[in-house]
Amino acid sequence: MSPRGMFSCRITSITEKHRLVPLCRHRCAIICKVAEDRIIFLGTAGARVMVASQILASGGLWLSLSGTNILLDPGPGTLVQATKRKLKATNLEGIILSHKHLDHAADVNTMIEAMTVGGLRRKGVLFAPRDALEDDPVVLRYVREYLERIEILTKGGTYQLGAVHFETPIRHHHGVETYGLIFRTPGYSISFIADTRYFDELCAHYKSDLLILNVAMLDLRRPLDHLSVPDAARLIKALRPKVAILTHFGMTMWRAKPWEIAARLSDEIGTRVIAARDGMNFDLAQLEGG
């Protein structure tokens, strides 16, 4: 039996790091394994033309937070990109759709089947806006039976999956029902501003350590329900994250070289700004001390 006051540690993957963890009432420590908090960009393409061309991949984001694996916005090719990165769909605990447009949801049914081994293992939670399920649905009815449950995203909603809490503070200005998210773990907060036209209320709701923005447009020469680079600059200045990551690039952004745009924004704003790359693995330990 373990001595009083001691505890055991569950090994969750072969890629975990060693870390010293203090015991509650003792002046000693043991070496245990803790899961690495990271975000993997399975794709960085945004908008229809860029996704159709596959100049960039369109696989969404894989979040490993506090030992919980979550897939966000599985666009076309997600399963291929996840397999390429040696990420097993069966390790997922949940899938989130910010909205039902195909560049965010085309592979949702494929990923539900992969997560549940074709329905042989009922598991996982799907989080999605109501119109992704009821009005011209993108989630097929037969795969819904494979899930443990489905939760509807709403304005001001709060949710939990494993040790991860997240919320959908406001509805975005987009062509269909769309929500951004704020993830909270014991160590970090991560905001994800999904597709939307800029509006001032965004600046009041997405304060966090890490800010991820879908920036499809270089600038807005005509009214579209997407963020542009000037919009992103305004949001980063207002929210002041430790790090900001730009992703979901349309053709105008790609031609303008998003890595150069990120470097310029870093210099102008004084916040570290990164242009995501296909397959980029962002370790949240980079936020420590920022």
C-alpha cells in the first residue's frame, strides 16, 4: 500500500515530460509524468477557394489539454492530417464545431466514426451549434448514436470535458450560427476567435494567455463576415495575450506571406504574433513567464 499522503500518477502517452511535483503536506517531491499541453494545427487553410485548392491543409486544430484530447473544426482532410501526425482518433474525448460551414465541419462524420471505431466503442462528446444538427444538418443521424452525448453550443454557454472547461461567450457575426471559444485549464487560458465580421464586443470577451484568430483576409475591400489583418491588430492590441497565433488563411493572406505579416504585427504591437503552419505543434509551456 502507498504511504499516507502519497499518490500515484497515470501515464497517458509516451511523449510526456518528467516534472517534479510537490506533495501536499511534505517537504519532498516525486518524479511523475504529466501530459504535455499542446495545440497541433492540422491545417491552416480558410475560406472556400483556399480549401478547394489545398495549397494549405484544412484539418482544424487538435488540442491536448490536461490529458484531454479535443478536435476543433474538422475540415476536409482531418483524418488524413491526423494520421500523418501520428494522432489516433481513438484517443479523442470530444469534437467541437464552431459552425457548420464545410471548411470547419466536412470531416465531422468521418472523425466520429474514427473516434468510436465505427460505432463499436460508444464514446466521446460532440459540441455544436443547433443549426449544425437540426437545420440542414452536417452531422449525420446514424453517427450520432455512436457518441456518449451531444451538447448544444449557445451564447453564454459553459461546458466541461475532462479537466478542461470552456465557454462560448457571444454569437459571432457570420452567415450561420457561429461561436468562438475560451478554454480554461489549471495552467492556461486559450481563446479561439472563429469566423466572424469584426465587432467591438469581441474585445470584451476573449481575454486569455493565448489568442488564436481566424484571419482569412488581408484587408476588407468589400464587406465579408471574416477578420482581416487590421481587425486582428485591433483585437491583439485590446486583448493583450501573451502570444497570438494567426490561422485560417484565405488566398490574399497566403499571397501576402502570413509569416511576414505576423513579424510586422509583433514589432508594431509588442506582442509575440505567430503565423500558424500546417502541422505546427505549439507547446503551451511557451506561455510561462510571458
